[in-house]
Amino acid sequence: MTYAPRVVPYEAQTIRTKENAPFVDAENIVGILSQISDCDAPKVLVAAPSTKVIWAMFAESDLLQQLNDMGYTIMHITSKHGAYIDKKKVSRKEFSARDVINFLAVELPQRPLIPVRIGNVNRAV
């Protein structure tokens, strides 16, 4: 089955401020993913303006647990914190681009890739 790209707008329920940003970002990601009904658990690429934004969201909210409960494998890597797969720190070699691409293309080929951008949408990344 082939998936064609499409844009599906998501209206956030909470206004994002500096104080509540990690919680609102997490809430928005779960909200977006909850609306997806095309497949069981799609591949999702989350982009943010900085490592700080994603790390704060992971550390200050229960997003990782919610995504795990929804059936997602969470893979993230930064120069500051290193590489993780489902909360487990792994070597950069284990998390090489080849391994990630292999995981996404071979182990999960039936799932479409859904990009999600978090942070201030009025600011260029």
C-alpha cells in the first residue's frame, strides 16, 4: 500500500507559553497521533528548533510512556545527550543512520512517515 503525503491541520487546545511548553508540546503530539486512523502505528518524525525543546518535553512530561502505550518505538539522538531507543541509552554506532533507516524501511515498511513540528510555529526553524 502506498501513502500519499497530505497535510492535516491540528488545532491545539492550550496556548503554548514558556512555562508550559513541554506539556503543551507533548499534549499536541499525542493529540495529533490520536487522530491518525490510516494505520495501526505510523512512523513519526518529530522536529524541534532545539535539543532543549525535545529534551524538556521528554523529561518533564509523560510523553514517552504515552507513546510507548500507543505502540511506538521512540528513537532519538542528540550531540548533548547521546542516543536512546525506548528510554535505553545505546551507542552511537548502534544508533547509526544505517540502522535507523533499516529499522524504518525494513521492520516498519507498512507504516507511513508522519512529520510533526513542535515549538513556536511563527518562528522559522
